[in-house]
Amino acid sequence: MKHLLPLTVTAVLLAGCGGESPPAESPPAKREPAPAPLETVELPLAKPAEEPSSPKSSGSVPTISIHEAAAKGNIEIVRRHLAVQPEGQVNARTATGWTPLHFAYAQGRQEMSRFLLDNGADYEAKNKVGQAPADIPLLKRNLKNKQFALVELYTSESCSSCPPAERLTSDIRRMALAKRLNIFCVSFHVDYFDGGSWTDGFSDARFSARQRAYEHKRFSGYYYTPQMIVNGKVQMLGHNRASAFNAINRMLKLPAAVAVSVRQVKKDDGALAVNACTMGKFENAALCVALVENGVRRRITGGENKGRMLAMDNVALDFKSVNLTGPLGHEFTFSLKPSHGATKRNLGAVAFVQRTDSLDVLGAQATTLRWQPGPEPIDTFE
């Protein structure tokens, strides 16, 4: 059933945004993923600066700074710095906040990176724009692989026309994974079907407001379910397969305006957290991250789909955003509602940059997330 509602006079603009790329590993404390050798590209604040002045220990301090030695992969020079400089030198910062590990990662120095980590380098040290060492090669890689499509589906468990659209986004996700394409899907469940005896377990008023913002800022007419929007630019009926693939193919021919990276941050308390970074030229924009879940199966007990078992992917559980004034890295932490009996959940994070005026999506990336269930999970979705 195509459900039409008149556009409200005041639309709420949410710079929230929302699939998946091969996961960006967040290694344990003293080992690193093996980044491929990377050619030098211009990165914000990447130029080495003088080391902070500090008292010297006895011995001869090398004339080459520890940051330059790390960038060149000269382990012997770095070893000498650590031997004669004060404790903590392994995490010494330049004026722009870069540590030796930042430079080792930026230049693809795998052996140097392992050496620094083994000697106490902080894997999550952030520079002045919020980038940790592992974020640098991700951004450099994504600068070269800019084509993308962000597919947003506005849907409801209570709408009988939505299951075909849900299956379509699942098909798009599987195709993207198989062909290693930068296509990222997020299904936002609206709340305007809720009421009476049935409430969508994933509905959120913020998602409904986001859909209305598109109608106010970008499209005229009505908002409805299922509605699909690609890169914030093109909208169509959510289960129209031909229109969806046509729009996606068109977007994949266009370069992204910005590079985006996202990776999971290891937390001692087990919280779900990601660090998302962006680089490029933009204005009036926000960096957004959606927490999504795949492989969801639910028995529907009300609404138009009463009695049906629905299988859903790309389900938005939450999203957050920060306004941008330039290249930025930001850590987002999510509280995950436990699900009864779940020992494994297929979770992901979709990060993207979106203009807050036109709602154009400028770049996107995604990663899978590792999750461990709590001791006594309870069902909060039924």
C-alpha cells in the first residue's frame, strides 16, 4: 500500500544520515593491520613539525627527529630516541598533534608501526583534527576510490507494501558485497504508522522528521512508504527495482566530493564506538553515522503485516551527527539495546557527509562491528 501524507508546514532538518565495505580492523593493543604501501598524498596537518621541547636524558640525541625517522622507517634512529629521551617519547606530538605512529601509518611503514606499538605507542592517539594513526591510510585509500551510492529506505513494519522494498535493499547489499562496490544501505523506520495496538520496534520520530526534511528541502509533494532516496538527490518508490538500480548506477559514475573513513574503536567497557573521519572541501555539512543491523527476523503481531515473519537488513538502530567546519575526525558511541537470546548480531556503521542545506550526500563509507552480548539479554523490540 502506498501511504501518502501531506507535507507538514515546518519540516525538521536533521543532519543525520546514514551497505558496507570490508571491515577496517581495530587491532589489539600491540599489533596492527597490514596496510599496503601507500603513495604520499596531501593530508591535512600532515607535514612534520618540530618535536616539543623537553628535558633530555644522558646520551646523544639523534639529529633526525623521531617523527621523521618513523616516517622513513628508520627503526635504529627511533630506538636511539627512545633510549636517550624522556619516558613517553614514543607518543611525542608535533605542533599539529601527530605522533610517530601517525607518520608510520601515513607512509605505510608496517615494521615501524609494529615496533612503535611494541614500545608503547598509543593506537588511538588523536591529532588536532581527530584522526588516529589507523584513520590516515583509510582516508588515503578512500581518496582513490571515490564513487559511492548511499541508499536510504523509509519503511515501516506496519506497511504491507514495504516487505518488497526491504527485500530489494537486501539484494542491493548482497550485490555490493559480492562486487565490492561502494553502495551503502540504511533502512529508516518511520513512526507515523504507530498507534493503537501496534508499534514498529525500530521506529523513531527522528527518522520521520528526516524524511519530512527531504520533502521540505529537496522534493515537493508527499512523503510515503516505502520511499527510497539515493545520495540525497533522487527519490523513487522503494520497491521499484529498475528505478533503484538506474539511480545507483548513475551515482556510481560520479566522484565523491569528500573522502570518508570509519572504523571501530576498541573500548574497555565493551561499548560500541567508531571513529569517523572526513577530508575534502565542503561547507554547510555534517558528519553522520548510522548504527545498522542486518539479518533481523521478527514476527509481526499488528498492523497490515500482522502474522507475517519479516526478514530485514540495513535496519537503522540509531544515528548521530556533528556539524563540520573543515576536515574532522569524531568518535561516536552507541548504546545497543540487547536482544533476547542473541549470541551474535550482524552490526555495521555507515558514515557519510551530507550538506545541511541541499541534503546532497558528499561521500560515504561503512564498516562491520564486533559485538559481545551482555550477561542477561532482554527483548526490547517485541
